[in-house]
Amino acid sequence: MSDAAQPTAAEVRAAAEAVKTALDRHLAAVERRTGEDDPAVYEAFNELAAAAEAYDELLYDRYDEVTPFEIPGADDSLPPYAGPEEPNALSVLIRRDYAVVEPQRLLAQAQRVEAAEFEDGADAEASGTVHGALGLLFGEFEPDEIASRHKEFGLEEGDSTLWVLAADEPAEPGEWLETPFEQPDPQQVVCRFDVSSVFDDDLDDDEDDEDDEDDAEAELVEDEEEDEEVGPERSDADRVDR
């Protein structure tokens, strides 16, 4: 990040004060909680998490430092389901992230689509840029097909999430198209499914630790077996001349 775009020291200090305020509000909400699923506690929790995350980002941008706090994932903070028992409608929110790792492959795929769609040469420059190529490919192929063939398009999968929300009635046609991904009501979430390399890294770390323990135990057993085969050493004083 350039110096011009860095937050000021005053902004970092203000973010730190916001964390302190949110921490006090969270404690007060916990002290006044009316039940296990008190919405005031849930709201205070989210405010504290948001304030802590904002402070952590500003602290890093300004001073290249981080906090020792780990912000829980959204799935851990979802409140109990409070939607209709028998939903008459569903909304499925999906986000998939990709990295463009092979731009030439992406451009080549877009040029094939362009050659087939625009035989007369119209719009022939659309596939000449990554931006134009992405527009062509996502206009030609369904998102699920791109997800299953992402390597063919020079893409690498990142994190993804799928949320299923319940509703009493379907939305009116066209009413949400301008803002399709507004923050959903967490209490309407029936289920969600997340895919992230973070989870794989955690599993890999655990497996590495287990492998190290297994190797250490194996080495210990081998040493013990060698000691049993060799037997105890006898000093010259212990030997009996015959």
C-alpha cells in the first residue's frame, strides 16, 4: 500500500477506541442477557468482531503489525434459525472466488467463443483483454460449468460459500436485482456450506503433527528393539576368565 493510501495514526487510534467501546458494550450485554439466545448479546458480539477486524486491518496498513485476536467465522456467530417452519420460498446466495493464474489460456478460450459467436468480426477485440475475456466466458457458460472446468479457463479456485435462506413468499420479480447481495438476515439462514483453503491448512497442520508424533514413536520403538538385541554391555571387570 502506498504512503498516500495509508491510514493516519489518528485513524488507527480511533479504531482502537472503537474496539474498547464495543468491548464494554459486549460485556454489558452479556451481564444483562435475558436468555441463552439473547439478540442483544448477538448484536454486541457482531459489533465487537467488526470493530476488532477494522482495527486489525488499519494497524497492519499503518504499522505492519497485527493483533493476537482471531475473529470467529460467520458460521460460528449465526443465531438460531427463526424463519418459517415450512418455507414457501428459498433464496440461494453463492459466492465463488477465482485467481487468474494463466491469462493466455483464458484469452485463448475467449477467442474460441468469439470466433464462433462473431463470425462477421463484430466485437472482435473483446477477447483481447482479460476483462473482455472474462465477460465473454461468463456470458457463454453457466457458473457451475466454469466451476467444474476452471482449469481450462486458466483460473484457480479460491474460497466459496453457499447460503440457503428461507422466506414465507417469493420475492417480486426484479425487486432485488439491483442489490442481489445485501446482507441477509442471519436468522433466516437454513444452512450454509463453506469451502476454504484455510480449513485444508488446518487439517494439514494437524496431520503433520500426528506424523511427527508417529515418527518419534517409531524411532523410540526401534531404539528399544536394538537395545534388546544387543543386550547390556559387560565391562572387563565383569568378565570371568576360563
